[in-house]
Amino acid sequence: MSAPGPGDLGLVMGGGGARAAYQVGFLRSLARRFPELRIPYITGVSAGAINAALLASHHGTFLQATDELTQLWSRLTMGDVFRVDGGTLLANAVRWGRQLVSGGFGGAPRPRARGLVDTQPLRAFLGEVLHAVDGELTGIGANIEAGRLKAVAMSTSSYSTGQSVTWVQGQDIKEWERPHRRARQTTLTVEHVMASAALPLLFPAVRLDNAWYGDGGIRLTAPLSPALHLGASRLIAISTRYERSATEADEPVIYGYPPPAQVVGVLMNSIFLDLLDYDALRLERLNRLIERLPQEERLNLRPVKLLVLRPSMDLGKLATDYEARLPRAFRFLTRGLGTHQTRSPDFLSLVLFEPTYLRSLVEMGEADGTARIEEVAAFLEAPGSTATATPSA
């Protein structure tokens, strides 16, 4: 593709923990077809914020950025994300136990339990691979100033207020506010990425501007909204949810009483995966409504072009093939939650930062992207308005 790309193009990358490696595979297939592609609006939530941060801060071509992303995920290990030694995991478990049985008398025990795992390794890893300067993602500002990028956004959930807060860096961006969600302009840092990716209870919350924040998927009821508010009117959204057939959806993955891992997996899916599908359906309905209105009655509203890409296989079921490769102490913990008692351990797939599993996800994403590359090319090359889209409600 000789042109840099549609000026109204936005990329939306949702959550899913380790599943975000799948997004990288798709981006890699796209970069091979369009090595010089520019995406002016980039948004990410949860682990998708990691991918958004690297794409938005990279100084090279789209192909070079995706190559670096591929290297990042291909060499990522559990130890790069959180401490997996038995002593640390046991200490965290003891803190949680003491806090639960304290009854609140005399205040919470010290030190307080802030997460089931210690994610300091991830903070250090991101600082290195994102080339942060005193924590700041300086590449984002440089790309905005050079005109290669218009805006980038990362969403978090405020444990202090219960709101969804989207942190935005860009030029000529207006902050927005909707019920229970708002935007704030800022200079993005590693801490914003850490907050967006802080899986509830498992990862500790992160302090930003004197408040505590966790995973952005918890309260973000409209995952497509940030990209639309920034100015995109053509969206590519990469989901990590496999779309099951009616037969597959009716087939039980457990027999008997559900173990904790199954319950947590269902909850996590409702947070990280379901909302993107609901928001896409809502946007498509709004598009059809706008298209039926006479031009003079549209009040400057324009349909938003949307392309959703998703895995061709169940990433939860795939995770069972790699569970035995987890570090022993962490495997003991996850099996205690019942991950081996279900045929589709979705919870396990979120935390399975195991190199061979991650490489499998990258390869699957690339294969799925290659299979749909002509459809994606038609989407990118189709004529369309570059006017600012009206955000979803």
C-alpha cells in the first residue's frame, strides 16, 4: 500500500491477559500486506494497552513495530509478568488469609494484601521494551508531534470512584464524560499501562493522580467509544473471543459443581470479551438507523465503518495443552482453583504467559489475519468520509 492509510482509521484492542498475543499475530499479517500503514487513532484496554503502547510509541514503520511486538510476546515468560517463586506466592496467600480472618479488628494486617501476585517484574519489563524515560512513553509524544499519530487512549477502572477513566494523549482532543465513564488528558506512562492491565484481585491496583486504578475492562461498557471520541470513523477491532456455534455454546465444559476457576472464567469473559460484541452490535444497529434517515435529517451523523476480527479457535481450550508447562508453584495454585476440572479453562488462558502458548497465539492470529487479508484490504481501501464520527452513547 503506497498511501500511509485512511486518515480516519482507528484500532481497538481489547483485554484478555495472555490472549493479547493473538492480536499481535493479526497485526503482523496486516503489516506484511501494508508495511507502511499508519493508524492515527490507537486505543487499548487491559493487555491490549500493552500492544497499543508499543505501536503508538514506536518510531519505525508499521512492519517494524509489529516485528518488535512479535519479539516481545514470543520471549515473554511468566517470570517477566509476576513473581512465580513458591516463597512469594506463599507469602501473598498468607497475607490474603490473615486479612480475611482478621474480621477488620485493629485494622488490616500489615503488610496488606494488594494482589495475589507481585507484578513488579512486568513494570520493569515494560519500562525496558517501551523505552520509557523516567516512566514516560516519550515515543508517543514524538509521533504525535511528527504527525504519524493523532491520539492514543488507554482505559482504566477507578477503584476509588467506580468510574471508567480513559487516559488520552493527543492534539486537539476534547475530554468527554458519560455516565460512569470519562476521559482525562495526560502524558502516558508505564503506570497507565500497568493500571489498564491490572487484572482484578490477581494483579495489584496502580496509583494514578492520588487514586487507585485497575483493569480497564471492568467498567468500560462501550469499548469502541474511546476511538470514536478521538475522531475515528473507521474501526478495526481485534477481539480475543472465539465465536462459538449454537451447538458448541450448548455443550457443557464441566460436569458437576463448577470449580472457582470456572466461575472466575465466566466473570472474566463477561468483563473482557462480551462487551465488545455488545458494543459492535449496538454500533451496527445505529449505522442502519442513520442510513435510513434522509440526508437532511442526519444532523451530521455518519455511519461508522467497523470490522471485527476474532480467533478461529477457542483460546481457552487451547490453553489446556500448555498448562503442564507452568511453573510448579503457580500450577499448584491454579489447579487448586480447579483449572483441570474444565475443558475450557478461560481463567487459565488469561494468565498463561508461557512462551510456547504465546507463540501459538501469535501464529494463530497471523493465520487468521492472512485468511481475511483481502477483506481487510477492501475495508482499508474503500472510500469513506474522514469526518469525525459521532461517539456511541
